[in-house]
Amino acid sequence: MLHMMRLNYCHNAKYAASYAPNLTALILFAIAWVIHTVLAIYYRQIWFGTCMFIANGLEAGGYIARYMSSSNPYKYGNYVAQSVLLIFAPAFFMAGIYYLLGEVSVIWGIRYARFKPWAYTKIFVTLDVLSIIIQDNQLLIPQAGTDIMIAGLGFQVAATLLFMLLCLDYYLRIQNHRRLAGQSLSSFDPSCELNSESGQQRTIPGDAPAKFAPIREAKKTGAFLFAVAAAVLLVFVRSVYRVVELSTGWSGYLMTEEGYFLVLDALMVALASWIMWIFHPGVYLGRINIGAEQTSALFTGESNVDSETAEKKKRFIIF
């Protein structure tokens, strides 16, 4: 990677990052970093909060380097810093989002999901790590660095697309059940289904606990889910842009025109980050922890345990 960055730096030594836009981006990510940290601590959203902390920290660090480059475009260290930090930051952002799908599947019903709740995080974080490893292999094979970086970013795009398709699949499966059960969105109860023979609803063991009914019924929850979808789409646009940018070459038009980067990278990720603190999961899902023990209970028919038992289980939740 460093080899290819040095070549790019040599090609574009006269390229100077704009002062005002990069300072603005730095301020936006610094604010998001602070707010995400505070909200994570208050709402006890450990996994999501840690991912947002790292992602916004890397973004802020990248724009510090770009801001410094605006006055001294010939400093190679700043170029390396902004390139590395801004390439890897969205991977941590998406890692936080991946965890939310597991939480949503617990709240609305695990039987509509293709995987167990915690598996979503494991699968997609693993894919993110693989994309980073692929890009890091440029250090071992510098002559093929550009192709490897494109492959790594392309792998990241494919993982995000797969995640979006699984989210859509989950939504459609719920919609189909609601249609068959004749329930509205506000009254939807995933722990019941329509018995085709008797016309009555029957409880499905091991599904979403009744304690999450207030979350499912709240009108604001729909806004939260829409916000998450918008944030994922924004990061997806950014990732596609970076693949196309690199495909045009280090001295290509997209690589040397900062305007495209500011709109399709900086703005996309900044909007996604701000959306996710304005529509923070803690605000909409509450100060709850949906962890390994709670999720496991849903698969062993213990979803309707009393509140005292649930509280005891929380002490052993591992994120």
C-alpha cells in the first residue's frame, strides 16, 4: 500500500487539499466522535458505541492530515495518514451497523432472520476484516498494489450489498407474515401467527419477548429503521465511488479532482455518522442490552422469562 501511495504522491505532488471543506469535515467528525462517545456510555451501547468511536476517530484523524496538507501538500506523511485512515474508517462504521441487525432480529422475531442474531455481526465483521487484510497485502506485493486495493474495496462493497439484501429479505418476510395475519405495523406481534385451519393466532415458542412490544409499537421506531437504512446506503455509495476512483488510475480524473472526493466520500460518511447519532439506537431501542445470553434464551424457549430472571441474565451478557 505504501508503495502505491508513494507513486500516487509523486504523480500528484502539486495536489493541494482545499482548506475550508476539509476543516469543515474535521469539525463534523470531531463533533460526531464526541457525541457518539457520550451516547454510547449513557445508553450502554457498547459494541455500536465502540465501533462509532473508532470510525469517527479515524475520520477525524484523516481530515486533520488533509487539513494540514492544505498548507503543505508536499509532506508525504500527511498524505499517507489521510489515505490509510479514510480508507479503513468506514469498515468500523459498518461493523456497528451490522450489530444492529442482530438486535432488530431479536426485537421483531428471530424466525424471520436467515442467521442467529449474533451471527450477523460475526459474519460481516469477518468480511470487513478480510477486506482490510486484502488491501494490506499491497505491502507484500507492491507491483500489484492498485489491483489488490480495488479487490479489497470491491470485497467491502460486495459485503455491504449482501448485508442490504439480507435486511431487505428480513423486512419482506415480516411484511408477508403481517399480511397473512392481517396485522398493522403498530400492532404487529411477531410472537403470533395465523393458524390457517382454525383462523386463530397461536404463539410461536422461542420468538421475540413481549418486553420488546413497546419498541415495536412505537411510531418513532420506524424513523429509526429508515435512518439506519439511509446511513448504510450512504456508506455504500462512498464505497462504490472509491472502487471507481481507483479503477481510473492514480492520476485519473476522479483521483485528481477533489470535488468528487468531498461529495462522494467526505459528505456521504459525514451524513451517515450524523444520522446515526441523531437517530441513535439507544434513543429508539432504549437503555437495553440484547446480548449473547438474552439471544440464547430465545432459542431455548425462555423468551418469556420473568423480569427478575432477565435482569440476572444481563449481568453475564458478553458483547
